[in-house]
Amino acid sequence: MPVTDPISDLLTRVRNAIKARKKIVDIPSSNMKKNIAEILKQTKFISDYGIIEDNKQGILRIQLKYNNLGPAISGIKRISTPGLRVYTEKDNIPKVLNGLGIAIISTNKGIMSDKQARKENVGGEVLCYVW
């Protein structure tokens, strides 16, 4: 069955795996999903990720991160959807929980976190919030 919103699919699979206390979640791979996983790894929301070749599009394997208090990701929310795109200017980049979370933004310089977008002084489409 084709997926109409692959980013929502990624976020839902991660959210469901966290609720089920899984250590690993497998997702059909794409370049955008790899970039989102890289941002989650850089901001220490996940332990690691890897690509498994399967002679098709590949599988993105994400290793979720837990500590003695619970999962590193306590919430994940899709902001811009195919039916309602949400864009932000460089001066109005949102802060998630006063800086405790991150906003993942798709800019003309690639996909980056809100902190990196402020540093590079670019705006773009707000894909999701993670906290």
C-alpha cells in the first residue's frame, strides 16, 4: 500500500516503537528520512541509525535511545502536512519547549534543526517538532 506522507509514516513508526519500548525500528528508506535521522542523532534523540540494502529502496534502521527515566523522545509531532504546508521566515523560527526540543526545518540549504537554521539565517518548511 503506497504511503502518501512518508515523513508522517516515519514519525508514527518511531512514536509507536517508543510506546512499545522497542530498541530498534525499521522504516523504508529515503534521502529525506536519512537526513531527519541524522538530525535526531546529532541532537541525541536517537542512539544511531543505519541503512540496510534490500535491492529495493533500502531500510532505515533506527536505534532508539532510553535512559532510566524513559525514552529520550517524549513527544514527536508533524507540523507541515501535504494538505497544509507550514512555512517560517528566518526571523520567526519556532522554539520547541523554550529550547528543550527541536524543530526540524526543510530549507533551501537542506534539512536542519531550528538552531542550525537560526545560525545559517534561513527559513523554510517546518516539518516536525521533537521533544
